[in-house]
Amino acid sequence: MAVDWGTSNLRAWGVGPDGNVRFFRTSGAGMGRLGRDAYPATLAGLIDDEFAAAGPPVDVLICGMAGARQGWMEAPYLATPAELGGLWSAAVMPPMPGSRFRPRLLPGVCQRAAGAEDVMRGEEIQLLGLSALLPGFSGLVVMPGTHCKWVRLAGTRMERFATAMTGELFEVLRTHSVLRHSVGEEKDEQRNEGFSAGLHCGVESPQRLSTSLFRVRAAALLSDMGPSWCAGYLSGLLIGAEIGGQRAWIGSAEIPLIGGSALCALYASGLELVGARTRIIDATEAVLAGLKAVRQSQETST
């Protein structure tokens, strides 16, 4: 079993000896909704019907927030520079008595350097998966999401990384700040125009982010910019400022973007403004490839 147990959702793939997926299950029972004692029953309830009651043990490789301090059992972080091929050996085994399932919680990765402290839990599996999908890759990887990760990767070795809270900032500003009076949800051409304007502003002047943000409100009041334009501008400004602030990380090599296609496309347009080439990698494909790679390392070690 290959399992991605996030804060909001739980996904599980049954993987056969040939590496092919035999079945898939999903649930809204993410870490944020569970007490520690609920994990064994939640996992069993999701996949029990695929297995006979008796038989040999079934390995369950679990990445994500189930291994967080607030999850099932804490799987301590590997510290950068981290060899992602070592995730298997650092896994912890929570008890699941009376069951065929043998769960292993995979660790996250941390960065302990003073002034650059950072953590990730779940993305490291996608990075290991990327190394399987693009053998020999070395360079910058960008992982758009609620908390976007910028990672220096050399094969399966993660050298350093940085987290940008861009997605969360967008939600907080859109729903809890004065900007909420100006921002709407419509997806139309005005939103695209606003996004482009915000993106250029953020990329060119990331240091002016706090002052540029108020243009959302002022443009609505003084220039009759509609809610969709304002939403696009806010999104573009935040993504552009993130990219502009990270220019020192960007070289000439193609940058894999791991995530959902729509969000990755927005980052691709921003990176294009600074002359970067990108390639979108589906996050689910990367997770599954990473968990399969961990399984292969387990088989090699035993």
C-alpha cells in the first residue's frame, strides 16, 4: 500500500508486485480531523475490503502529515543536505495490533541552519518521485501550493530549500483583510488582465509588496476595477513577488514545477518573465513514483 496522508485528505493506492496500481481509495479523513487513536481504524476502514482477514503482512508506506507531531506518530525529520534514498531507513512503525497491515510512517525533511530554518513533510516524496521520473536531474525545483517550496536537488540528494507562504497569504488577504471588499471569484478575461498586471509588478519590485498590495483596494475605488480584476491582480502580485524575491535561485536550466496544472501554469508565466524555462510535473504522479521508489529501496536493503 502506498499512502499519502495529508492535513485534509487521505489517499491510498494498492500497488502490485509489478508496480501497477490495482486499486485506489480516497477519504476526507486527513490529519486535521483525527485524534491519534483514530488512525488505525481509519486506515483499516479505507482498505480492509481489498484484503482477506488472514494472510501475510501487507506493507503500508505512508508519507505526509500522519508522521507529524500532531499525527499518528512522529517520524523525525531528516536534516539537509538529505539523501532521499534514506527515507525508508528513517521510517517509524506505529502499532496496529490484530491487523495484517504493517504501517511505516516516512520522515519529512528539515533545514536547521540558523536564519534559514525550514521544514517540509510530504513534498520530499514528490522530490524522490521526480528523481525517478527525470533520472539524473539536478537543479532547482519549484512546488507551487499553499506553502510553495523552492528546492535545490541533485539526483536524490536534497541540498537546501525555502518555503513561501504565497497561497496562504492570498487566502488570508482575500478573506480577512480590507482587500476582501474588492476581490471576487469570477474567472474571466478581466481576472487574466489583473493577474498579468500584478505579476509584472511583483516580479519587477518584490521589495514593494506591502505597498503594492493596497493598489487592490485603491484601484477598485478610483479606477472602477472589478472584483475579478482585483482577484487576478492580488494573485499575480503575490506570485510575482515570490519569484522576484527568489531570483538568485534561478539559473538557465529548465525548472520542474510539481503541483496542480492550473497553479503551475501561473508560476510558469511568472518564471517566463525572468527568462526561465519550466516543465510541469503532476503532483499525484510524483507522489506515487516516490512511494514506489521507497518500496524499491526497501526491497534492495532486505
